Amino acid sequence: MTTTETRLLTGSLLRVLAANFGALTALYLLLATVPLYIGAGGSGAVGLATGALMVSCMVTEVMTPRLITRYGYRSVLALGLALLGLPALALPLVSGVDLVVVLCVLCGLGFGVIVVVAGALVALLVPPSRRGEGLGLVGVVVSLPGVLGLPVGVWLAGSAGCSVVFLLAGCAALAGLAVVPWIPAVGAAGSSVGVLAGLRSPALVRPSLVFFATTSAAGIAAAFLPLAVGNASLALLVQTVTTTFARLFAGRYGDRHGAGRLLLPGLLACALGIFLVVVSPVVAMLVFGAGFGVVQNASLSVMLQRVAKSEYGTVSAVWNVAYDSGWGLGAAGFGVLAGVTGYGAAFMVTAGLMLVALRAVDVRGMMSSSGVE
């Protein structure tokens, strides 16, 4: 029987998810359209604008736990939504590459704030006994804008113009401001630890390294699968769908049996999936997607179990930094490796390198679900 204390879908949680959904929709619309908007400036200009957005996002992720400590979740969330939405609305008013890059930096700053705050708020708002399931639900919410935003943004830019897409992106982000006043003041501002301090804690570093390894492989698959194999579109679609459902499964299983015990099989499944790319891309991404979804949920659940509530913002920041840095560094390193070995050998080497992360899996510690609440 579900009681008020164990209810998952509360009004407060739905408001946070709605704001996060709008922010992610805005981000993917921008990622799809900004390259088209400044394409005349050449590939260097496109890379600069996209890179500026993502790098500024990572910088803000590191800073956000301190902002939360000082100003509280609601104020910082409102700041993030405004920083993402207002520059997006201003994009149709500028044309020079320099000004576009500046606005992209501001958008990245806003999005970095939002992902950290939203992740911490979800952890605070769901019942501890159903935290993994709640994180799995977030996985569904965050996957839909990625699946829909990129193709819709490209299509709409071609049919209605980039300015229309920028306006939609800005409105999607700013719409979240409407729900901020009704998000409860949970986890009031107080003592916390910064991201650098969190990175010195083995309790957080070990699961985040496992997650970093799998995210690196995900970035590699997204960037290079279309170049290396046939059926890449189908394989990537299979991976996205499988990852989403695996996050839900991992959340429910982890709540009942302990999330830590999922990290080892999740990592092994990811490595096997990358290894199988040269055999069957679709099967490979089915296996990889299952492992990636499991590690996404389990790593964050384990990290949250090991800290006090005042440090949820730090955990969310560390986890998101691992995601963003892994995605970018994995693709960059693979590009260099593939230039020497070819794609097939590079995928096999990548699978082997992922197994190095097994050293970060504290098997005895991960089997225990105990932590500080």
C-alpha cells in the first residue's frame, strides 16, 4: 500500500521534472540549431560555439553546490532557468560569431546550474526507500528531449527559420520559472562541501570513475558509430531506448537489493557492448545500452547513499561532471586512437581500457547499501 511517505509522484517532484524537461528541451534545440545559424562561419566557428556552451556548463556544475549552500535550491534554480532562457531569446538579435559564442556561454552557465539543482532536488523529494526508482523516472524525462529535440530542431530550423527555434528554446526554459515558487524549500541552505572536496572522497570517486568509463564509451558510440558501421541510426536508437528502460529496472532493483551490486555487471555489459561493435552494431548497442542505464542509476544511487542530505548538491555536481567530461574526453581520445589503429581495433582497445575501471569497484563496499542519510 502506498502511503504519503512512500508516494513517488508528488506535485513537488512533477514540478522539478517539468522545469528540467523544459531546460533540456531548450538545450537540445540550441545544440541542433546554433551550428546551422553560424554555419557560414566554417566548422571552426561551429565547434567554438558548441564547445563554449558545453565547457561553460561544466564550469558552472563545479560552482553550483556553493551557490546552493548560500542561496538555497529555489533561488539557484530560478537563476539557471533565466541564464538559459534569456540568452536564447536574444540569439535572433545577433549575427556575429563572437556574440553568438558569448550567448552560448551564458546558456551553458544556466544549464550547468539546472542539472545540478534538479538532480539534488529529485534525491531530496523522493522517499529514500524509492530513490532508485525516482532516479529511473528522471532518466525517462531526460531522454525524451534528446530523442525529439535534435531532429525537431533541425527540421523546424529548415522550415521556419533558426529564429523561431531560438524563441521556442528560450520559452521552454523560462516556462520553468512558473513552478519554482511552488517547489518546497527542502534542504535549506547550510553546510556542504565543494566539488573538489568531493573528488577527494573515495566514497564518491570510486562510483564516479565507473560512471566516467561508461560515459566515455557512450560519447565514442554517439560520435563514431555513424562513421564506422552500417545501421548506425538503428543501433543508436536501440541504445537510447534500452538505456532508458535499464535505468528504470536498475532503480527498482537497487531499492530492493542494493544499488552497489549493479555496478560491476553494468560495467562489464558496457565493455562487452563496445567490443561487439565490430560483430553486430545493433546487438552491441543493445548490450551497451543495458549496461549504461544500469551504471547511470546505480552510480548516482550509491553516491547519494554515502553522504548527508546537505551534500546532495555536491554529489549531483560530481556525477554530472563525470558525465560531461567522460563524453567529451572519450570521443577526443578515440579519434586519435582510431587514426592510428582503424575503427575496429579502436573499439576493441576501448573495451579493454574500460576494464581498468574495475579497479574502482569496491566489491565488498558496493555490496553494502548502508550510508548516511
